[in-house]
Amino acid sequence: MAVQPEGTPCWADAMFSDVEGAKRFYGDVLGWTFGESSSEYGNYTQAYADGRAVAAVVPPMPGQEGQSQWCLYLASPDASAAADRIRENGGEVLMEPMQVGEFGTMCLAREPSGAVFGVWQAGTHEGFEATATPGAYCWAEVFTREPGQTDTFLSSVFPYRMKEIEDDAVDFRMFDIGEDTVLGRMRMTDDFPPEVPSYINVYFTVDDCDAAVERATKLGGILRFGPMSSPFGRFAALSDPQGANFSVIDITTTEGEMPKIKDV
């Protein structure tokens, strides 16, 4: 896939204390295969769906053991400029822009409500080689307790146009780049335990949501929500055995009418 417009989700990776365990889990649940780990880059190991790169797993950096979570990267033509905008708009740069060989330049940041994300300036590694196919990334939502802060931050740092679902029962916004909706934002309700911080929930595509949930729970994963059918697909929220949250969605199984959406 070509380099994506600024603000488009372009890659996802996660740190795992037990990388081999993570490979077994996601290999079984999502059908991933894995490349050789790169010792030059901290044993970073790419995951493949049908031979195309879709994500990566890596051992934790010293002091970050036991903190497994998926990190979504947003594309930028200039990671340093993005880092400046992150700081200017109340975010925190956790890792200054760092060149990763010829692959590109990465930066890690935290938006004001606490969700961690990455910025990726592509070099030879342009990001996802497939999306919205079985095993590949499909969608992501920022779960936040401070939606106003998050909305203002994201739309200031990236060239997003915002719209929202017309439904008094849910506080959900979407961020568009051009004609494409690339990211969602959900206000965290009281259903979330207070100790759960804001985070970005990454969705991976599966052929059969219920079968994927069954595989995941048999392997020690925890079902957090669903499976549930929606106009966008049948989905479920899970935690893997090492605590990383993610969702699976079968985009071919839809139910109900699309919600009414208005520009903000």
C-alpha cells in the first residue's frame, strides 16, 4: 500500500513479555504467521496475514515488562513537526522522533486524556500491506473519559474533519480525512472500571467473529463485550492472555440500519 495521508492509521504493534506466547495466541486466533525477529531493532517481529505484513510484536523495553497493549500509529510526512503539534496542543511526547534505519521515523505520544499512540513517517516501510481482510487491521477507536479534550487535540494535531452519530444514548465521533472515515472516538461509560485508563482499541478482521472469540477464550483470552451484530459487522472486544485489549470484527455479517450521522 502507498504512503497514507497524514492522520491515517498505518501500523500497529504491541510489546509482550512472552513474545512466543503472543505469537501462538494471535497465530491461532487471527491466523498470523511471523517473520524472523530483528535483533538489530530489539527483536521486532512482523506478523503476516496471507503473506502480507499486518502488525508486529516485540519484547518490552526495560522497565515496561507486564504492560502489554496495542499501539496504533498515525501516518505523518514529518514526525518532528507532528511531535511539535502534539506538545503545542496539550499532548505529551513519550519518545522523541527516532529514525529506524531505512524503514522510517517513529514517535510515541500520549493525548491529553491518557491514550498512547504512535506517529510513523514512512521510509521503506509504508505500513499495513493489507487492511479489512481476514487477519488484518480494520478499524480503531479512542476510548476516552475526556472526549472534549481528545476531540480538540486530535483535530488540532491532524487534518481531521469531525462528525458524530445522532444518538443521545452514545457519545461517538468519527474523524475523516477527505472522504474517508479513518478513526472513531468513544466516551468511556461507567461500565469501564475506574482504573482502566483511556486507550485506543484496535480491530482486526476475522471470517467468523464467534469462532474467533471461541479460539481466543480457549487460549486464555478474556471476552469483554459481545459478540454483537451491528450495521458495521459482528464484533467482540477481548483481552489477550497478557492483558492487551483488542477487538475482532466480521465485516461481512451486518445487521440493522446505519446510524444517522451529522457534521460537527
